[in-house]
Amino acid sequence: MEISSLQKARYEYQPKLPAALDSAISDIRVELGDPTESVADQDQVKSLFPHSYGAPIAVFASGKGKTSQNPLRVGVILSGGQAPGGHNVITGLYDGLKKANSQSNLVGFLGGPSGLMDNDFIVFDDAKIDAFRNTGGFDIIGSGRTKIETDEQFAAALNTAKEQKLDAVVVIGGDDSNTNAALLAEYFKDNGTDIQVIGVPKTIDGDLKNEYIETSFGFDTAVKTYSELIGNIMRDANSAKKYWHFIKLMGRSASHIALEAALQTHPNVAIISEEVAEKKKSLNQIVEEIANVVRHRSDNGENFGIALIPEGLIEFIPEMKTLISELNDLLAHDEKYFATLKSFEDQAEFAVSKLSDHSAKVFSSLPRGIRQQLLLDRDPHGNVQVSLIDTEKLLIEMVGELLAQWKAQGNFSGSFKALAHFFGYEGRCAFPSNFDADYTYSLGYTAFLLIANGLTGYLSSVRNLDKPASEWVAGGIPLTMMMNMEQRHGKMKPVIRKALVELDGAPFKEFSSKRDDWAKNTRYFFPGAIQYYGPAEVCDQPTITLKLERSGK
Amino acid sequence: MEISSLQKARYEYQPKLPAALDSAISDIRVELGDPTESVADQDQVKSLFPHSYGAPIAVFASGKGKTSQNPLRVGVILSGGQAPGGHNVITGLYDGLKKANSQSNLVGFLGGPSGLMDNDFIVFDDAKIDAFRNTGGFDIIGSGRTKIETDEQFAAALNTAKEQKLDAVVVIGGDDSNTNAALLAEYFKDNGTDIQVIGVPKTIDGDLKNEYIETSFGFDTAVKTYSELIGNIMRDANSAKKYWHFIKLMGRSASHIALEAALQTHPNVAIISEEVAEKKKSLNQIVEEIANVVRHRSDNGENFGIALIPEGLIEFIPEMKTLISELNDLLAHDEKYFATLKSFEDQAEFAVSKLSDHSAKVFSSLPRGIRQQLLLDRDPHGNVQVSLIDTEKLLIEMVGELLAQWKAQGNFSGSFKALAHFFGYEGRCAFPSNFDADYTYSLGYTAFLLIANGLTGYLSSVRNLDKPASEWVAGGIPLTMMMNMEQRHGKMKPVIRKALVELDGAPFKEFSSKRDDWAKNTRYFFPGAIQYYGPAEVCDQPTITLKLERSGK
């Protein structure tokens, strides 16, 4: 296989481990704390996890321990969307297993959770592992979005685990996948087996974090890749001085990526969905706020700027959320009649006639292209596909219309030419930053230690991440500890609570203290491409979000 | 000013110079060759440049020379679109001037050529220069696209040069701007002044090159930035295994960027406009070729892929070129009547009635969105704005329709889900790669040497670029040598010949020998982010295009 010179160089990189893990396996011991409780709904969660609820927090420290060095057979799954560092979780896990006992084996299930249910697998060897060290992507075994949900699916997973004679399964995934891992751990116990399950916190979106999980892996690399591009575009905007760039950023519901990218680059506008919801802003309010920044900058002679838009924005605007919900209902209810309407105009007229007054007004105020997307682009369940809505173009169009009105009224004399971008796929498979390479390798190594210490239903945890890697603290957090009950498809389910941007958190406070200055003035910051070699202050810094959240801790 | 840690680190980078330039000014001497001729139309070009035609090629070598060390006052302009390294041309020029005589001054004209005509300027000092060393962007003095064309404009430029008491003007720009530089050099001589003009070859598009100009600056960094993103998306596609990504790349008419990006990343499809024109391909042929690759990969179970599309494609498809030309004519001719047509359907019907039969057929075969762009998005001169046509979306839609037909006929059983990207602004202002940082600094330093040796009407030239910087050869090429006569706005004008991709050149041959393999198999190559520190094979390599073109020379 031909590989790039960077990939070849990255093979030689030795990820850093926490000091306590960087010694002989026999010199690592586990310290267990007091029993734990779930973050909410304790009684219900406890009743659903009778075997695994209440386990103690585990921390690994230096000292003679009882970590098993018997041969183990462990399975691993990559679940959900790609995040930089996934390969290093696997290499860390593999290296831990092999260091303890060269007879141990790591089994990779192909294509996500379905690989576990279908027993579709490979067994890793050194050559395979070495070809993926410190690389991006999930292509080592592929990923998938199938969930283990039904009784049959749980039984199939157990069947494979027994057939494979697995001691443990490691699930690398986001909040949903780790909820799944918790259920699987409980199921395995409930069925009288000793097969352990360990989760690893993955997602570029950054929404899997809490008091004990300081960040999910991949967030660091993805947001730095987007920030590189945003910084480059800022420099272009400030050189050419003629365009506004509206940049939509991946991140699903939460705005962590948009917020961190804003802290990294200092845009003129960055919308945070959680604030929009909290302040119950309307779409027109958001449009007016942006238009005001455009006008203010134009008054200063600067007819250019940068606006960051989080992917999930639409669903956080209360009136849009209502509109989408009403559209989903009416399209489901009148599906057949709707399908007989051939022209968009007829469809739009019908929709307006069925919507509530306010929703009809909101719908009619939207540009034609967006109304078309709302009516036509539906998923297999008939629902509006919110993630496909070009929010960045919607805002450009509406801001442009408002500014044209202001111009006609003599209230705006500048020019507004805007370009749209959407960054997502560009960052999910980048070579992991040194931070993510070190963090994921440590998470994988820690997953091995949790297994070799007989624990199950835990999330691999590496903390103290704002310090050098040698000072990181490795351990495990009981998955049930992060759970609460939430409604899913009409039923109450135990799930890991998703972390949205907190408006009283340090990162948002930092942003909101600076944004007026950034709006009016040009304070662009150019992070440049991720560097893997060179001065530590260039190569080894965690995200600003992480540093701010950890400051004072 | 707050700056990023990478920017701080890059300030410390000392760009490499050719060995002959890396010594005392008095130890550099110029060697002049025989008189030169223009590449074509010698008599006409000669008659238009009586004062500057036929000058010899200049090369700088080690040895006692007559480089002036008197104080000089030099003006500099950034012209046209941004390209990484522009700042280093200025720092190299500044350092050369100051090294020879600390009393020399460098004047920066603001906002492009208009700054020279309006005498809008700053005088550089160490603090200003040091804040921009090795950075991307043109924000140090801004750029602009105004051209010096009319008699009044030439007179205004001369007036400023006299008022400023300039010894020379350095024009950093692409083919058009350097044609302008040649005219300005001639004009200054024709008006009895000794004010010199030196050009510097800039453009990310890579279309300003010839026997003596191995590459324009910025191409290296821009295409490496795009290749980083393409590689990341490839890894994502190969991990998720569910999307085709159609990626349009900047580069104006020429396909150098798409070709180099293809060589860097090994996509399944890369269209080269020059080949489309040479083989007189129709839009439907291109669509069918792509659909065949999709089908072939799907038959191998791979319902994903990457297609690279050069920005200028549309105009290289003969039937589209004809269509656009006919539309421009009819929209100009029937402008008023056309404006009375309110619905798109009426406009389209009218257009079809006026087009030639073949163009009407082509027009009608296009997706609605593209037909709208062709009819509605016109520039101030009433012309179709080809650069705004979403070629990548056009191809996705047409390939999708063809595959749906094939599916209905039982000739395709896979799935085709595609996403569109456009990369351009992401790369024009990146921190220059080490190659571009060294190359541009050397070009700026060489521009100073050309001035201090009394030369005018030259393009700064640094050659032998596939070798280490110490072996580079610096000198100057007479601008008239690169010229021929071409029709512009109905008149024959002397212009620098634009370099398109040559189908018998080594880069295209390399690509065409590999593309069938890349189409069928998954040979993705992941270059990763540009590295400024680390092993030389990662940090200091020129483009593959440059290496191939230079191999054997």
C-alpha cells in the first residue's frame, strides 16, 4: 500500500500515557471509591440495572496491583460517526492486551454493532495494527449506526460473544452507543455470563461530557481542522474585503463545535443554539441581529465578515421547532392527498391552510428554496430532514432581504455579498492531533486495564487533560452513573444525558464577554493547520473549551 | 494584537535562499545572456515594446558584481486574488533593500493597482514587516483587481511614481497583472523616466508558468490545503462507505489544481477540462463516464467514491460554451422583452425558442436549478456568470438521474447518495508551506537584485525548484519573452500566454496512466495537514506536478 509521507512519519509517533500507566502491568493497581448514583431518576435507573447499578469510580495508580495477566480475548466495535483517534483507541487496547500477555487476542467486529450481532470479524495482528497507528478514520474495521435494541439483537450479540469465547467487548461510541454498552453489560450479567463491557467516549460533537468525562475524543482534532479553514477564510475576507462568509459547522444538536471554533478564531458572528432556545429567539430576531452587525461593520467601511452557524440551529428556534413538528404531523396525516399535489405552489398552499396561524406565517416568511426543502426532503419516516436544511443559505438570503429593505428605507448604504460553506466531513477523519492521539491511546490502554481488573459497565476515563499527559489520571466511570430517564419514541428510557452548551459555563461566558468587540472590530485569529511536530505550544495544546472548563479545578 | 501560537512560531522561521543570494550584496553578480524573442508574434510584440523588447535573461551568481548599494525607494503592489506567500515576497524585497542600504525605503500601495494610481500608500518599517513574516493573506496592504489600462490610468501611475520619487515598482500578480507590468515598464521608458518595473509570478491557479517559470507561488500551499481536505473526506468516505463526494476545486480556466490534487490523493474520478475540450466531450458523455465508475464500484460493493471537478469545466465543454455564448447574445439582444417575463417557465420557453436547435436541446436537458442559474445570475455586463454555476451539483443531479434510469432498466443495482463541496477560499490565505515561504522570499529578494542591477520589464525568476533551496537559481526573465498576441474584447493585445494543462505533459500522463486503477479500486492517499516542522520529506517537498515536470531536466 502506498502511503503519504506524513502517514509514514506518524507511524513512528509514540503516544504519551499517564505516568501511572507507563510502567509494568504488575505495577498498576486499581483504586475503587464509594458506590455511585445516577445523575437523576435513581430509583428507575437502579431498577433497570440491578446487576451493574451503583458501582464505584475506578482510578489507576502506581503500585503493586492485581491486574490479571492471563490471556484474554476481547472484541471491539466502532459505533456511529467517525472521530479522529478511533484507531488509536484500538492500538492502545491492543498494546495493553499484548503487553500483559502475548497470547491475548483482540477481535475487531466489522461495520459497527451489526458486526457483533452477525459475528463478522477479523483478529488483529501487529501488521494490521501498525498500519493504522496515529491515523484518522474508522476504516480499520469500519463503523455503523445499527443499534442493539431488540431482544433478538441482544441475544445475537450474546451468541457471538459466547461463540467467540470473548472475555469482554469494548464499544467505542457516543452517548447512544454507550447507553447501549450499559444495557449490554447488564444483559450479559443478567444472562449469567462474566463477559464484560467497556465503553469509550467518542464524538466530534463534544456533547458526551460531564464531571468525570472532560471531553469526548475527536472533538479536539475536528474543531482544530475547522478552525484552520475558518482562519484561512478570515484572512481571505480581510484581504479581499468584499465578502461575508457564512460557515455552517457540524456538531448535531449541541453548539460545542461552533463555540470552540469561535474561541479559536474570533468571528464577527457566532450563533449558539442553546442561547437561541434559552432566549426564545425567533428566526427574524436572529436575522436582524446578524444584519445589524453587517450594517455596523459596513458603517466602518468593512463590507466583509465571518458568521459561524451551528448545524443544529433550526431545531433550537422555538417557532421553527413548532413549524417542523406541525409539518411532520400534517404530512403524515395527509400523506396521500399531499402526494397528489404536483406543483410546489399547490403543496405550499395546502400546507399553509393546515398549519396554525403562527406557523403559517413563519412558513410563508421563508425563502422558496427552504420551503421546498421543508416540504420535499423527507426521511423514510416522512419527517422533515432538519440536518439537510441549508441554514447558512437561509440566513444569507434573509439577511440580504432585510438589508435590501433597510437600503430602500435609507437605513443601510453598504454592500452585502455573501458566500456559504459547510464544514463537517473535512474534520471527522483527519490525522488525530497529538492531544487526540495521546488521549485515545490512553483511553484504549485504560479500557484494557478495566477489563483486566474484572470491571464491567464502565466508561474508560482519562482526566486532568489540561495538564501534560504524564499528569493525566486514568480510570473508569460506571455508565449508570451518567444516566437519567428520557422519553424516546414515546417511552421512558434510561439514557446517558447529552451535554449541551451551558450558558453559565466558562466557555460561553468567555465568548459572550468578547463577542461585541469581535462583531464590530476585526480581531481574526489564524490558528493554521494542525501541527504534529514543533514547539509544544503549537502542537500539544488542548481546546480552549477544555482549558476554560478545567481552569480553577 | 493577539496572534496564534503557530503564527508566533512562524515569525521565527528563516526562509531559505539560493546559495548565490545568501552572501554579501557585493558578492552577487548578474550574468546576462543573449537577446530574447517573444514566444510568438515577434514582430507585433516588438513593435509594441520598442524600449523593452529583446532584453537578455538574467541569472545571479556568486562573485564580485556591480549591484548598486545606493539608497533606493521602491513601491510594491499586490494585484488580484490572494495566494499564500505574498507577504514573503514583500519581506524578501524589504530585507534585500535594507541589507544593501539601511536608508532604502519600501512603499506599499494599498488595495492593489488603484493604490498606485491614487497614491494611497504606507512606508514599511521593521515592526510592520515582522508582523507579517511567513504568514498567509494579502492583508499587509490589501489587493485589488483594478487594471491600469487607459491613458489616464497610466499617467496617474507615472504621476504617483514621480511624486514618490520611486526608483522602481514591483507588481506581484498573475498573467494579466504581469502583462500590465510589462506595459507599465514600457510606458515609464517611453516617457523618458528610469523608473523600473519588476513582476513576480503569483497565482494559486498554476497557469502562469513556462520554460523559465517553473511554478507560480501559492499553488503549492493552496493545492496542499485542498489535498488535506480531500484526503480527510476520502478517509471518511472509506470509513462510512455510503457517500459519493463531488468536490469542485478553484483554479479558474486551467485544471492544474484538480490535476495536482488528483496526483496527491488518488480520487476515483478527476475531470481535466483541457482533456474535455481536446476530445470535444459533451456534458452527457461526462455524466455517463462518471456513472460508469459509480456502477463499477457499486458492483464491487463500494457505494462510495470521490470525484474532483475543476472550477472552469463548463466553459471547456464545447456544447456548453456554445450554449452560454448564445444565451449571452440573446439576453443582450432581447434584454428588455426578457425582463418583462416574470415566471421562470416563460423565460425558459422564450430562451429555447431563440436558441439554435442543439443548444436548445442541451439547455432543456439541464436540471432546473442550473437553467435558472443560466438565465438569472448575470454579471453587470449581462453575461452568464459561469464561475457561479454549481457544476458539482449539476453533475450529481445528472449522474443520479442517469443511474435511476439504469436502475429502472435493470442495469444498476447499487445506491448513489452524493454530497457536494467547493474548496477555494480555504486555501488562498493559508500560512505558506515551507516551499512557498522559501520560494516567495527568494522571489522578493531577487526582485530587489534585479532593481539594484538596473533592469526593468523583468519577471523575478527562481528555478531548479525540485532541488534543495540552496541549489535554486535566481534571476529574471524579460516579460516580453513570454508574450504573444491574443484577442481581448475584440482587439489584438500583447499578453502573457496562459499555461493550461498539457495533455502530453508528464503530470497528465502520470494521472492518465493511473486513473483506471484509481477509479475501480480504492487507492486513497491521505496527505494530511501541511507541516512546517518535522522530517524534510514531510515538510519540504514541492508539488508532484513540479517534480514530474522537472524530472529529467
